Amino acid sequence: MERGEPSPPSAAPSGSAASAQADSLTPDRAGSPSRGREDPSSRHDRLLPWIAAERGVRALFLVILGIVLVTHPQTNWAGEITHVAHQWGLDPSRNVVRKIIDAVRKVHAGQNVVFGVIALGYGALEAAESYGLARRRQWGEWLTLVATSILLIPEAWELVRKVTVLKLGALVVNLLVIAYLYWRLRRHASGQSQPVV
């Protein structure tokens, strides 16, 4: 080629290369998030973080309780509760405090370890639920739904034995949580699915 002569135009990309380039610039046709990312539609859900926080508080309490029971099985917890009640200005002979003290007195040292292990396991379950809900993962919703549904059985049994405002309130809250998570999972299954991670 002589100097000054214009160079020929570059060759156009092949069909496969052009198609690949177009696909890389084209957004997802379904508009759904890619696998491994959270569902953008769930960012506007303000109730899910509250449920996750509630599960997290319960997990922290249960883990602390489990550690204390496992590491101090010989402690006279009835006496400790009585001492704390006096410090807080509560009367240990009152109905609520007295019932707690009477129930604790029936627990032996060996049972403290068993209850401590149960509390640790239950706390780990609550922590997993809290993490899954906080990260807005579908497995977290399923885990919370199944675990809460199973625990409704002993809660309903305790309510049948004796109705109290605390037991009734806990049962109502858990029923609302189950209904809400079931509605979310049904919505995901109907098309607005989010990834399972």
C-alpha cells in the first residue's frame, strides 16, 4: 500500500460476535434478579426486618440463658431470683414472682444442663431465622414458617391448660407471622420469585 492511500474499513463483527455483544447489553427479559442477589421488590418490605430483629433478641437471650445453665448447674437459682426480686423492689411472695421461684425450685442440677443445651439449640435456630430474614433469603422465610408452625403445638397446649394475656399475645403474634410469611412465599411462587441462597 502506497503512502497517503486511505486504509480499507475494518471488517464488521461476525454474526455470533454481534449476537453475543447484543445479549450482553440486553437486560434480563424476565426482569428478575440474578441468582445470588436479593429481590429488589423486598427492599420496600418494612415488616421483615422487625421479625428478624425479634428473632435476634430471642436468640441472644436463649444463648445467654443456655450458657449460664450449662456452666452453673449447681447454682441455687430460686435463691438468686429471690435476691434479685428484693433488689428490684419486688415482693417474692407475689403471684408472678412466686410462681417463677416455685417452678425453678423443682429443677435439679442435672436438669439445668439439659435445659441449657435445649436453650442453646433453640437459640441457634432463632439466630439462623434472624440471619435469613435479615438477609431477605427465601430459605430464612421457610425456616421461620416451619419452625414457628411446629412450636404452635406446645403454645396452644399451654394456652388450653391456662389462659394468660402473655400466652395469648405470643400465640397471636406467631399466627400473624405465619400468615405473613405464607403470603410472601405464595407471592414469590406466583412469579415474583427471589433466589434461594
